[in-house]
Amino acid sequence: MEKNKLHAFRNFIIPRRFNYEVEDIEKSLKDLSDILFAKIVLSDDRDIKEIHIITKDSSNPKRITRDIESFLLA
């Protein structure tokens, strides 16, 4: 695998490798509106494999998803 290879995610081009501290990103995600808990699971290659989110009952899932995508792509 190429180290700097890019791949597409929902029509966005993002770096293949996740080079940030996961704990810092999880903490920042919890600061988004309505998010109570965030956990990021990385693959062995440091690709984002899973994102687990717990929100308030009144949260709109589509809005939360868009907020997370926007945050990670910023």
C-alpha cells in the first residue's frame, strides 16, 4: 500500500492515513452539539474503521452525521 494514497469518502477526497491523536479527535467530537460519547476505531493501517457515537434522544441522526463528516474533513 502507498503511504500517501488518497481515497474517496462520500464524494470527498481524504488522506488515507489518520495522523491525529484519536483521543484529541474524540474529545473534540464530544464538544459538538448533542454528542455525549465518541469512540474512533482505527485499522492496523491507521484508517478510520469505525466511529461510535452516543447522542441525546432528541438528536437528528442525519444532522449529527453531517456534523461529524464536516468536522473530520475540516
